[in-house]
Amino acid sequence: MNRVLSLEQLRGGRCVPMKNRLPMSSAHIDEQIHVLPIWARHDNALVRDYEFRDYPQTIAFVNAVAGVANQEDHHPELLVNYGKVRVSYTTHAIGGISINDFICAAKIDALYES
């Protein structure tokens, strides 16, 4: 299935097991990423930087991301600095980007916006 999901569909979606599935095609990733225009594709991952005014706010965001990761059973790579967090999503089970990465990216954007 190569349909593009809306922002609402991504935020309301749930991650599913990806074992024995293929990564999204490059063309499908390029189409889907338009729904999350601040995210970028780097190699086999979706990546976005978030900025904060201080370290406590940064860590609060990291903890909120951890909550989403545990709820969805899909965990990002995080690089934490003072006032900045880089979130990188890939689906290791398939060696590439899956719809799960987009679902979690959309949910984390919602956290940041609130």
C-alpha cells in the first residue's frame, strides 16, 4: 500500500510490527514527507531538530518523546544538547524507513506544538 497519509491520519495512527515487510520506496517517502515538511530524510532515517529555551524544557521534551516511543513500541535515536534535541527515526527491523517512522514523527511534532 503506497498511499500518502494525512497529518491527522498519522497522528491518529498506531505503529504495527514490520517484521517480514519491506521499507518504503524512495518515491513513497518523498511523497509522504510533504505531510511533515520540517522533517528531512538522511540516509535511511527521518530527522528533525527541535529547539528549546533551556535545559529543563529540553529534558521535558525528551521524556515526552520517550512516552510516545514506549506507547508505540518504536524508539528513536536522540541527540540531546542544551536547548536542542535531534530526533532520528528509522525502522531497524526492515533496514529503512516505514510508515511507523512517519506516525511517530507526527506525534512528536504534536508534542512540540503543544
